[in-house]
Amino acid sequence: MLTLDIDPIAFVIGPVAVPWYAVTLIAAVAVVVVVARREAGRLRFQPRSFYLAALWMIVAGLLGARVAHVVDWWDYYSAHPARILRLEGWALYGAILGAVFALWLYARASRSSFAGWSDVVAAGAPLGQAVGRVGCLIQGCCYGLPTSLPFAIVYAHPDSYAPRGETLHPAQLYFLLWNLIVFGALQRLKGRLTQEGDLFLAYLALYAAGDFALRFLRPGDPVVLGLQQAQIIGLVVLIAAVVILAGRTLTGNTERVSRPQG
């Protein structure tokens, strides 16, 4: 059993308290950019185009994550509207959907290949997500259900987001490990997937499958058929990604779209 007694606030600068989640979020974005930049170079994308696309995605991803969290917890935020503008909660699927939408807009604006860009992002996304889960673990957010397993985690700090003194599933570690597995799997698949966009579809399918399963170990309000809202989104993403990927494979169309050079 692991007892965690870490202050969720990493440091204070004047009147601003910076939580560990913010620190690891910045680190996660940096990791995604570094890994994706290497992949962009391998696929012959120009550096200037890469950094512009990354900027679009970072802004939209953060906005999408916040909006999705507020919508998910609307009962709370409708009663506390002043907290909507505070950076105190994020929804990962909101970040993914926001970033993907921004990437699609950028591809259209630059007349480049969205499928090619999506493969670049997929190469680093799961590793960045793994880094971000470290912040979840320290803060106590995204905690698991109670358990009697010997590797349970107990939060002792009074400002932790998780219930104090309860033995809980270390759900954050489960997600972290799954993200590392997805990252490793995608590294192995890079040379085997022949069409632009295949790596991105594989990323969506693998991540959604793990997220759907692991959320049974986290508390949440059921929406339909006992499933949480995030599980429903994940199931839709999983089915869509698998169907599209299978269809592309069965057609046997191995023609690749030329990648942008500018």
C-alpha cells in the first residue's frame, strides 16, 4: 500500500499558486512537441509549418479540455459560475477533440494533408499523456474506486482532490502504464502501417479501448447502460477508428498522399 502526502501546490509565485498538474501539463506538451517534431522531420514536414500547427493545437486543446470539463460538471459550475474561468479541471477527450479539430482547420488553411499531420501528432501524444498522469497522481484527481488490493493508494494530504484515508485503486498509474503501452505499440506499428492517417487511427483505437476499460475502476455518474459520459465518447471513438482502419486495410489501397514540403 502506498501513502501519498504531497501538497498539490508545487510552488507559489506572488499571489499565484501553481499546482503540480499545471507543471506536468507543461511538461506533457513539451514531450509531445519534441517527439512529434522528430516524426515531422522524418516525414519531411517543414519546421515552420510544424510549429504553427503545434500552436493551433495547443491553444485549441487547452480550450477544449476546459470546456468539456465544465460541460461534464455543469451541475457544479452552474451553481458556481465564477469558477468556470479558473484552471481547476480538464477533460482529456475535450483536449483530444479540440486539438484534432484545430489540426483539421490548419491543414485546410495551409492546403496540406490532415492525415499526414495526424500521424505526426499520434507519434508523441500517448507519451505526453503518460507524463500528464503524473500530475493527476500527485493532485489526487482522477482517483480510483475503493479497493483492498495490496497496491492500493491512500491520500493523506488535506488539500488532495481524492478522499483522504481511503484505500483506492491507483487509477492514475493504470492510465499512465496504458499510455506507455500505446506509445510502444505505435512505435512498432510505424513501419507497418502503409497509409497516411493509419497511425493516428491506431492511436485513437488503442487509447479509447484502454480508457473505456479503466474507467470502470473510477467513480463516475452513469449516463446510458451504466456507462459514464467519457466511456460513451470512448466507445464511439473506438468503433469509428476500428471501422475506418479496417475498411482502409481491406480495400488494399496502399497509395500514399504526398506530404507537404512547406
